[in-house]
Amino acid sequence: MYFVLQEGALVVRCNLGKHMPPAAERTKARNAAKSGKRSIRSFMTTKDFYYDLPPELIAQTPLQERTASRLLVMNRETGEWKHQHFYDILSYLRRGDCLVMNNTRVIPARLYGEKEGTGGKIEFLLLKRLELDTWEVILRPGKKAKPGSKFVFGGGLLRAEVLEVIKDGNRIVRFTYDGVWENILDQLGEMPLPPYIKEKLTDRERYQTVYSKIEGSAAAPTAGLHFTNELIEKIQEKGVEIAYLTLHVGLGTFRPVSVENVEEHIMHTEYYEVSRAAAEKINRIRRAGGRIIAVGTTSVRTLETVADDAGMLKEQCGETDIFIYPGYRFKAVDGLITNFHLPESTLLMLISAFAGKENVFAAYREAVKEKYRFFSFGDAMYIEGENNV
């Protein structure tokens, strides 16, 4: 069950249960490995997804114009690439295609306060809303924050008490305050930029997509940062349809893969929603032979969570821990717009699964050579392919 506060009222958004088939698939794979039945993917290691990246290529600030980012266009089948700019994406889209966008909105999830009684400095990172005023959070430093520990923010505008210590050292906390939660958070919170961005963000909206709508993310779906309202209008005028879904991005996105064997990695869970209207639109376009082009890995993960074996969707919401890496058979995605991702990350594994590891790493070497800007505020890739119909 998922709760959201709308105009001062608690609304239950969804109660359709969880959908986590990848966990069952991984359990099956591990059991097969224990019994001596090895698969090709059993030999895939995290180090296989490492590449050298000069630190100066990590983009620290967004470009003044969103669409001015560079765009490396790569053919999914041949691995061939072209150097373009993001505004050129219009020429690669066809009438009858469907762009699938994640309309989640980032909340100012970083809070700075102090421990009640001692004045010790503390940082909270909000991960997931469990109930109206109860959240899963990361505390820094948090080793001594036992159940019953209390913290103060904004001179008393906001208070928190630790209820429980859970896996990974995260805490369940309950907040108390007077007024509306969103107003308090907007006043006291900061945008939770990834740890590799050291520059301060002066305009919060530059870490939001122009189509962000449903609040709940601890990180932006960064592939969408390149779009403007004007570009979206031109795309629609060309006969390309837009479908919106929601996946609230967690900070687990930035956690490194700590196991050697890729198959043993456990993904964080993230809340998603696919509306009936979005599912029906995507299904109609697929039946008509149009391509389904995902904007960002979050859209891919949502589509692949919900799709059946024929690539058809239905209205659904819940939590997903789907982990996509080479060997995965895609059901619902024909093309992908994405940014350049961290070495050894699950996001890099996903696009390697989609376009082939050799193709992707060759393209990354080209991007490094040509001094593309990497990660959240960096440049983009468009991995194009034919439809599956």
C-alpha cells in the first residue's frame, strides 16, 4: 500500500500488491548453480562492467539549454554510432512511435539537523514513505541512532524519532510537525544530488524533468532532463505519442554492486504505477507496429516488470526489484534514450543487456575519446532498434 498527501488529505494511491518475479528467477538460478547446473550468466562478474573514466568528464552542472546536450546515436543491432545533439532526436523518431516517460518528481529529500539533547549534527536522506509521517531513511552519521533517538530540524519546525533499525543500517523514523508536510520539506530540505556531483545546484528545477508530476523520488530519472516542453510539442506534432508512467527512483540507484558474481546482486525495491490509459495506449501502438521507446532505465524497468511475454501491459502498481543484465530477453522495449552510466553499475548492466555489452563498451570508449559529459547532468545516448512486431 502506498500513501500520498494531496491538499492536506491522505490518499491511498494503490493496493494491488507487489510484483517481483526477478527475485524468483534469481533464486532459481542460484539453486541451479548449487546443484551443478551452470549457466552462461554464472560467469559474469561485476568487474566485467568496469571502464576507465577521467574524473573531469563527470558533469557537475546542467547545461543552460536542456536540448543542447550531445547525443550518441547507436544502432542496437550493428553497434554503429553517430555523433549528434539531443535536439536531433526528432529526426530519429517516426510517426506511430511511442515515447514512454517517467513522470516522477524528486522531493528535497536531504535534511540537516541535530540530535536532541547533544546537538550533534545529523543528515537524513529520505528513501521511502511507509505511512503518512513514517519514512525509511539513511542517517549520517547513524551508527549510534538506536530506537528512541530523537532529532530536531529547522530549530524545531520538524522533529523525528527512530522507531526501528532495519537492513543495511537504514532506520524507520516518525516525523512530527505543525502544518503541511510538503511545505515543511520544501522549506528545510535540499535536493539529494548524487555523491559524484560536488557543485551546488542553484535551480532545483534543473534536477526535475519538465514533465515531472508525482512526488516521491529520491533521485531524478536523468534521461528525461534533456527534454523541453517545446521539443515534446514538436515530437507530438510529428505523430509520436507520449505515454507516462511512474517509478519513484530510490537512492539504491547509486549504490555500487558489492558482489563479484552479478547474479548474486539484490536490487533495491522501487514503487511504480502504470495507469490503464498508459497501458492501453502502449498496447495499441505495439499492435499497430509502432516502436516503444523508453526514456530512461526507470521506464525500461517499469515496462519490463509489467509486460507479459507478448510485451502487452495492463494497469498495475506495486514494487519492483527487477534486475536486468546481459542474458535478459526484453519484452516491451524497442528503443532506449539514456544517459552515460557509472562503471560497474546496474544501469550499465541494463543497457549492456539491451544493446550488447561489446557494442555498449565500444560506444563508451568513443564517448570518452570525444570527451562527452557523463552521468546525471551529462550527455545522452539513443539506442535505436526495430519494433518486435
